Amino acid sequence: QVQLQESGPGLVKPSETLSLTCSVSGAAMSGYYWDWIRQSAGKGLEWMGRIYSGGTTTYHPSLKGRLIMSVDTSKNQFSLTLDSVTAADTAIYYCAREAYVWDSPRLRNYWYFDLWGRGALVTVSS
Amino acid sequence: DIQMTQSPSSLSASVGDRVTITCQASQDIRTDLNWYQQKPGNAPTLLIYDASNLHKGVPSRFGGSGSGRDFTLTITSLQPEDIATYFCQQDDSHPLTFGGGTKVEV
């Protein structure tokens, strides 16, 4: 059974860096995209970005410049760092696996989040 | 960014009722639309992908339809365990975006 588990500090001071790690158990990371999604009362569910098992990243434009994702397939982990945090970054942070199905008649993939971690609440406060 | 608008934001229904939730995209997204269910205190779980394909293990009382800009999630006979918040999500283009959610209560 594949499981994802977020870990990291639950409290971060304003202007500092938020760091989270997602540990993947029960399956290899190869061939998938691995995403971070956060959920707050104010913004709902917000996709932050993704990293391929090979290291290619795509970030939400609103977070570019503050967000860095990395992956370590030997440890079956991927990570997020978010710089210069403010109270607006207070949220539950989820890691998720992005999988796809290949539709051969239509010659295209359909992507979706098929596995999620339990979520890590991160509060930005002094 | 593609905006996803769900309605209603909440609804109250009885066990056995047919429940319909709609999601509208701000532009044509073909059938690149997923639906998730989130129970309190838990992460979302996938119900439907590609607008109408049931994810493995999801009960057949859940169904999805639509293409282009307008989509629907239907629960044909609401069960007590279906009390949750439902979200749509487009995967047509980055940044991926979610609807605001529909809270289903009894």
C-alpha cells in the first residue's frame, strides 16, 4: 500500500523559510510527478507545484521566486522550501502523487491526484 | 489562470436523495476535470477523472458528466458516508486550479 507522509515544523516565524518533506512508502517514485498542494480557509485548495522523479519542476507563477522543490529518489522523499513566509502562507500542506492514464483512442493522457498525504498544518506567526 | 466555479457552496439533503453539484470553468477545458471528496480532518480523495471516469473503488452511485466549460457531479442516492465537501479540479493547463468546494450536509 502506497503512503505519503508530510513532516516538518508546525510553526514558522514571518520572513523565515518553511521547509517540508514528504516521505513515500510502498512504491518507487520513478515515473510519477510529485506535487504540493495547500489548503487554507482564505484560498481553499491551492496547487503549489510539482516535481518529476527526474527532477524537472513546475511552479505556480504566484510562488515563483519563493518556492523550491527537490527530490531524492534514493530516500523516497521529496521536499519543499518556501522563502519569506507571511501569515498568508498559514495552511495545511499536502503532498500528493500525480498519476495519469493513457487514452489511446484520443492519444492523450489524463492526469489526477491519486494519492495524498494526511497533511501538515503550518502556522506562520511570531 | 483557469477559474473553477462550483455551485452551490453548500447543500442539505436527505439519505436517498439525488444530489447534483456543478462546476464551471472560465474557459474550455475539454474533459480535463477531476472530482475529489474530502471528509473533515482528512485529505481529499479522488472520485472521478476525465470528467466521467470513476476511480477504482469508488461506488457506482457517483457519476460525472460534462465537457468544455460545464461539468456535473451526481450522487444518485445519498448515503450517510457521503457527507463531505466535494471539489472539482482542472488539469487542462498550469497552474492547476480547484473549485471552491461544495459542502454536502444531511
